[in-house]
Amino acid sequence: MTYLQALRRFNENTRRIVISYVFVLFANFGIYGVVFNLYLLRLGYGSEFVGIVNSIRLLNMALLALPAGWIGRRIGTRTAMLVGLLVSLVGLVAIPASELLTGGLQAVWVAAAYTGSSGSETPSTSSTRRPS
């Protein structure tokens, strides 16, 4: 069975989520990740800082995946997805505000905002319910 055949066996809502996540993750990790790295370099940070910020974000996603799944079961998948998207939106809006800060505070702000922008990946992908 190919991936396409397996995808056709899913119900309509599941197919929509899978297909939308392909595009969202491509845009997030493919396009946005590269542009954000260039943005950090433009702010004057070196490649070491860029690597640290990206590592912090990935570590955040790994550490919060299981608690996000637990929260998703407690409050519901839809609510968890909406909360994750809201956290992501706040993080993405906060990133440009880092240009108003200077020095070490700017570095912490950028890292925290970029890490916060990963909020949409964890609750929705790890909050599946067990069949009844």
C-alpha cells in the first residue's frame, strides 16, 4: 500500500488535517525557518546564536509534546489546537518587537518569541483521543 492509498482510507476530516499540516510544516520549517535565520543574522547575531535559538525551539517542542497531549485530552483537541495557534500568533507577533530592545534582553526576547511561535505544532499533533 502506498502513502496515497493509505491517505485515501482516512475519513475526510483526517485527510484535511494531514494535508494542511504538510503545507503548514513546509512553510514553518522550510520557508520561515530560513527567513528567520537570515533575520537573526541581519540583527547582528552569529551562526552560533542562530543554532542555539533553533535548538531551543526544537527542544521546547520535544519536551512539551507529551504534556500538550495530556492537556489536549483534558480540554479537547479543538480547544488545544486553538490555544496552540494563539500561542504561536503571540510568538510570531512578538518577534519583530525585539528590534526595539538592545543587548542581552533582545537575545532573550528573540529566543523566547521564536520558541513561543512553535506553539501550534505541539498540542494539535499530540492530542489524539483513544477510541471509545
